[in-house]
Amino acid sequence: MSEVALFQQEVPAYLKRAGLDDLTKSLAGNTGLKRISIRGGVFRMMVNGEEIAKNEGRAMNVVIVNGGRHIARQYYAGKYVAGESAAPDCWSNDGTAPDTSVEEPQAKTCEGCPQNIKGSGQGDSRACRFQQRLAVLLADDIDGDVFQLVLPSKSIFGRGDLDKMPFQQYAKYVGAQGKSINTLVTELRLDSDSDTPKLTFKPVKYLTEEQWEIAKEKGDSPAARSAVMQTPAATDGTKAKPTAKAEVVEVEVVPEPVKRASKKNAEPAPKKDFKDVINSWTDDE
């Protein structure tokens, strides 16, 4: 039997979820993880910094299996052109202080950093940007690989209706119903009203028991843990620092998140039962 014929055969059931072990990855020289980019308002599948596929639809379904517990930050000294993979000059996984591996930290703490001052970036923006990293599975391939999904500020903060929620609102909403995010299929939708790529979230349906067991296992995998700890550049295997560019392709102007106003002054949230939201979506939507 030739090697080609071997890999064309049906994979044994016990190997379908095996993936690549560390030895094979090391020998093959494939150390980068997979990630989903939303550059240009398009879902792009990236491996080792190379685009291998893209989905030009406005929405796609995933299962969120892990996520950073803190809002991360990253700073580029030069003008960064979207789509070019380059390591940030400074970054923080917890949003409090630069990572210990940063060679030239901009300050001892993020709060007192000059790159965190309004106007330090383009226009009124801050040069150091917020991001939140998630580990997700494709809903139609739950047995498949873990993908890193990095959310920009506009996809994290703010408030929307229950069909188009930014991530923090979505997570709080699901938790308020006594549910866990990894028990759900979540729809990611690109907001067509945003000038820069922005995702919104909504629940689609519950996982089956078998799918939930897979999601829990994948969420505790080395790939998922790396997805929530690594910068996108590290995921792509990029080590070189960025160089100055002639122009900035995309600029995101997002204010520093502020504390929510007192409930007495806040507008009442729309009342909608979680089960009604789940049941309102069909499998073929």
C-alpha cells in the first residue's frame, strides 16, 4: 500500500481526535497554531501566518472553549499595516504590566504608560490597544483543530441588542442565565455598520452531550491554552519587530472602557428569556 493510499483511507475512530503530538510538530517544523483573522471584514483561516482559506460570509458559527481571563494589550512602535504579521514592541497578557519577555517595556505598568494616553495613537486613539484572545472550534468541525480568535476593542466593549452583543455583554448574558459558553454554538457576525472589523455574538443552540465532552477536552488542551496566552504574531511564529510603514490601513478609535453607570440611571435592558433566544434560531440559519 502506498503512503498516498494510506492517508486516503477512513481514519480509525480512536485517531479522529488525536491531532499532532509535540514530537511530530517539532520534527515537521510546524510550531504555529491556527487562528481566525477578521482583517478586511472577512473571516480568514491562518496557519503559520499564511492564509489557507477564507469565508466571505457575514457570519460563522463556533464553539468558544477557552478565553483570556483578562483584557490583553499590545503596542506597535511603527505604523502597522493590517495584514502584515509582525511582533509587537510591547504587550501585556493581563492588562496590568508588560509581559516579562518584552525586551523594551514602555513603562512599569500599563496604567502609567505614555502609550495608554488618549492621543498617543492615530487621532484621539491610544497607541496601545486592547484585545481579548479566545480559543474556538468550528461548529461544523468540533473534532477538528483549535483556532485562536483575537477580539479588537470594538468587539469586546459596549452594548448591543440580544441579537448583536459585544463579547463582554454576551459572556455576562450567558452567565446570568446559569449557562456556560462552552455548552453553546455561538454565532460570530461581522458588523456591517462598523468602519473597522467588529464582531458581535449571539447564542445559536446547545451542543449535544458528546459535543460538549469534546469541547471541554479541547478547551483544556495545550493548543487552547496557547491560543489565549500568545499574541497573534507568536501564533504565526513571527519574532521580528515591525518596521515603520507609509500608511495605516485600518485605525480603530475606541475610548478607554468606563465603569457602568448606576442601575438607577441606566436604561432597563430588554427582557428576553434565554430559552426564547436559543429556540429562535434554526439549525440551517
